[in-house]
Amino acid sequence: DLKSGKISVDSPIGKGLLGKKVGEIATISVPSGKIELEILSIFRE
């Protein structure tokens, strides 16, 4: 749920972020192409 700032590790975006650290940029393939996301924070609930 990107609107609330939460990403499941089981989602395509979540899988693309696995192993990344705060401050890194992740390039993720999505149906409309590729997107780049900067990791601002990481926490687990």
C-alpha cells in the first residue's frame, strides 16, 4: 500500500527492494516499464 507508505516483501516492488540499504536507489521492473525508488527508511512491523 504505497499510499500509506507500506510495501509487502511479497509484492514485486518489495522483492525488488530486498537487500537494499537506506540511501540506495533500487531499479524495479513494473508492468509499465522500470521505476527507480530511493530507500528513505526501513522498518518491520
